Amino acid sequence: NFSQVTEFILLGLSDTRELQVLFFTFFFLAYAMVLLGNLLIIVTVRTDPKLSSPMYFLLCNLSFIDICWTSVTSPRMLVDLLSQRKAITFEGCIAQLFFLHFVGASEMFLLTVMAYDRYTAICKPLHYTAIMSRQACWVLVSACWAGGFLHSIVQTLLTIQLPFCGPNTIDSYFCDVPPVIRLACTDIYVTEWLMASNSGLISLVCFLVLVTSYMFILVTVRVRFTERHWKALSTCSSHMMVVTLFFVPCIFIYLRPFSTFPSDKHICVIYTVFSPVMNPLIYTLRNNEVKASMWKLWKRRR
């Protein structure tokens, strides 16, 4: 694509040495929590036959996606926090951009499927087994990964066709579409609107579907007013909190022209770090069945 840039320089979150050490400690602990928490969920669900319902099958897949999602940015960020020169090759930057959108979009689709699963379980309990069969779950999960791949391919192709011949400094701690295409030495008006309509609309539509499903759940719970339904509502409320942490920053960043707004690297921390940390906490501490299975697994390993 006639690009003369062979590497990019990442500015990171701060250029103050004391803050970099503080950030390294915090993000290292966060990354360790994400890995250990999600691995524990995967092992628990896979070893306990009682956790064989579609909800736990989807939860297991969400944990795997969260591990992939945080591993795209966190290891590189931790290394750069201890490095004087935070350089990444052009190919490495494009690869990080590709996997970031691949896994991120797949998680958005999967969270939408999980909301549909809860809607079906609460609002259509008699048809739940037929609708959310094991085969249907595999098809839905495969569709999430396929949708994420198609989305990422579009974003990556739109990026690599741009010429980069000027500055190579990215005001962020990872390679993403908005900060990268700002460096292109050409008019990016059409490209940025194509990208915004892709990433932004996916984020917005998935979030609206999620909110709509939870609204239907709320209406059903208010009408039926049983203890089981109120328990489900409590679970859905915690899920909605995590979903909001993930989707709202994505909508804010991607559903607008990239070149006319400053860097949002501090907002990116919310959905790249905080959201993956919250997922294992919310989906385990708010779920008595998972906690009981984890306790049995712990006693069996002692």
C-alpha cells in the first residue's frame, strides 16, 4: 500500500516513571485475575455434570473469549510499561488490530446470545429445551466467531489499504483503528465513516438487543412475581452492569468520526481491562451453583 512506516511508537498511558510502575502493578494483578478467574470457570463447568445447561455452556465460551480478549492487549502493555522505547512493527500493529476486533466483536455477539438465552429461559420456559438445544448452542457460538472474523477482516482491509508515510506515534497503549488511521497521509473521511458504521453500529445494535431482551425479562418477572423469576432478575441485573461497562465505551469510541476527536486511551481501559476483570466476578459470586461446584472442585483437589 506504498507505506513507508515500518514501525509505530506507542505513547502508552503515561510517560511518568512512577505512574508506569503503578500501572504495571495494577494491570499485572488485573491480568492475573482475568486468567485465573476465567480458567477456574472453564475447569468448573467442564468437570461438573450439573453445569451442563446452555447457560453454562455459553458462560464457558465467554470465559475463553475473555482470556483471548485481554491477552491481545495486556501482555504487550505490561512489557511496554517497563520499556523505555515502546515500538511495535507495522505488521505487529495490524495483527493486534485484527485480533482485537476479531475477539471483541465475537464477545459482543456472544453476550447478545447469552441475553437471548436468559430471555428464552424466563419468558418461554416451556420451549427452552427445544430452542436452546446443544446443537443450537454450537451453531450460535460458531456464528459469533464467524461474525467476529468477518467484522475484523473488513476493519483490517480498510486499514492496510491506507498509506502511512508521515508520523508514526500512536497516542495509545495498543493498536486500534481510531489512533492508527489518524496517522494515514491521505484523506480518511470515507474510510472512517465506513469503519464507524461497521464497529459503531455493531456495538449499538448488540447493546439495543441486549437492553430489549432484559426489558422483556423485567416485564415477565413483574407479571409472574415468583421467587424463581426474581432470582433470575437479580442475575440479569448484574449481567447488565457488566454489559454496560463493555458496550457503552465501545459505542462512544467507534460510533463517531475518528479524526475529529482526541485519543480516548483512558476510556479504552474500561472495556479492555475492567470489563474482563468483572466478568468472572459477576458470573461466579452471583451464582450459587457455580460457587458450590467450585467448592466441591477445591475439596476434591485437596
